[in-house]
Amino acid sequence: MEAVIAVVIGVLTAGGVYLLLRGRTFSVALGLALLSYAVNLFLLAVGRLATHRPPILEPGRTDYVDPVPQALVLTAIVIGFAMMAFLLALALRARSETGSDQV
């Protein structure tokens, strides 16, 4: 399972970098979104997600999941959404001002 997650993270990162290097505004926005997804997936993988384990330490229990990476991913999702909305608004404004969507 770790190999599958590693491959998915690699593909998302490669696709995001490729789209970031293109000259169109929408491609750059899509590339940033893919990189954001790759980072979120990486943070979740680092947190050792497991099923049937509580995220909070209970007395006498030694198998639990660390809740910090999950909280970081939730925060990253909100920040990524706000960044994407700002980027798209800025791109639309630049397109209306210059008449082109080149970065």
C-alpha cells in the first residue's frame, strides 16, 4: 500500500510541476491544485493512518493515530481553497486588463 501511495504522490507532483511550467494561467492554477493535493496526501501518509484506531490517546491504550497530520491537512485544504480563489480572481482580472492569459 505504501508503494501505491508513493507512486500517486509522485504522479501528482510531476503533473503539478509540468502544469506550473506552462505559460497559461489556467494551467498554472491547475498545477498548484495538483501540488496541493500531493502535499496533503504526503502529510496524511506521514501520519500513519490506520483504521479502527482512535485519534486520541486513552488510558491504557498504546495503539493510536497521531491527530496532528490530520489537523494540518484540514488547515491546508482551507488555505489552498482560499489561495486558489484568489489566484483565479487575479487571473480573470489580468485577462480582462491585458486581453491575454499568458503568465
